[in-house]
Amino acid sequence: LSVALAYPRPRDLELAALAAAALALGNASLIERAARAALAPFGQAPAARLSDMSDRDARAALAGFRYRFFSGDDLSALLCAARTVQLKEGSLEAAFLKGRDEAEPDYAGAASRFIRALEGAAPWPWRSNLLPDPERGSAAKRTFLYLRWMIRRDAVDPGPWTGASPSGLVVPLDTHMAAACRRLGLLTRRSADLKAAREVTEAFRR
């Protein structure tokens, strides 16, 4: 989040936050370093810079990038896809809202459709776990973390997306958060999956 907050314009923020959230695995300082490295080639206006670049040039700009199991090809595919969706829909927020079904209890379904829209716009495939899809049953922590940053506006989250209510958010749940929630009596499920994330979300709501 500290990386994303360096970009004050909403178009840049939603794009930079997507890259940072996708990399949010492991040690916080290493995540921050990796996110800054992934975004550095695109300067302080990554949305405009990427719109001026070809897919090939963006791929070359991240040729030396590597963080855990993610490569420069993964990140450049994600950023090119996000740029293409921004140009087509006007913003990533508009693309997300396009897949929102008001009859659904939370944003899990909308998140899956948002990911599929990005995958459909990608110039080449990225590693499947770069953006976890809730439809596959995982807690999809990094995906829901991104939505939290974009939708919730408070002293922590910037909330540049104004068209979605925070009431549809699902708690970003990882194994550490799940263990803490079990100790506090907020989670009974043993697996840290989508059902567990929804159980924790409901516990916090109560």
C-alpha cells in the first residue's frame, strides 16, 4: 500500500496498487522493494507511460524482474492487460463495476469476472496464481486486498473507487490472519479458503 500511495492520480493509483497487491507475498520489506522495482520503469505516471508503450516494450522493460515465483513476463502481462482495460472501459473501476451483480452478497463473483476481463486483455498468459481467483475456492487474499485498497476510504485505505460500497468487501485472509481469528473465536473453519474468509468477514460485520 505504501508503494501505491506514491501515485496520487486515480488512474495511476489503481494500476500501481494492482501490481503491488499481486506481489503481496512474504516479507513486507521485500514486497515493497519488488513492487517499486516492477513499477520503476514506468515512472510517476504509469498509466500514461504504458499507454504510449507497445506490449513488446513493456515486456522488455521488465525483462530482469523476478520476485519469488513471478517473473517480468508475468508483471508486464498484468500491467499491459490493466492498461488495455483502462483504455477500453475508462478505468479499472468501470471494468470492475461492469461485472458486479447486485444480487450477490459480496464481491467474490465480481472479482472473478474482473480477473477474467484482465486475463482476456493480456498479451500473453501470466502465472495462474498472480491474481488469485475466488471462483477457484481460495481465500484470494491479494485480490481482496486490492479491492479493499480501492473501495474502502479511511485513514489507511485511499479508496479512489467511489462507485462500489465497502459493504461488499471480503476480508483479505491469509494463514496468519486465519490463525489469529481462530484464537479470537472469529473463525471455526480449519482451512484458510474462501468460506473461511467469508466467515471472518461476517464475524467482523457482527
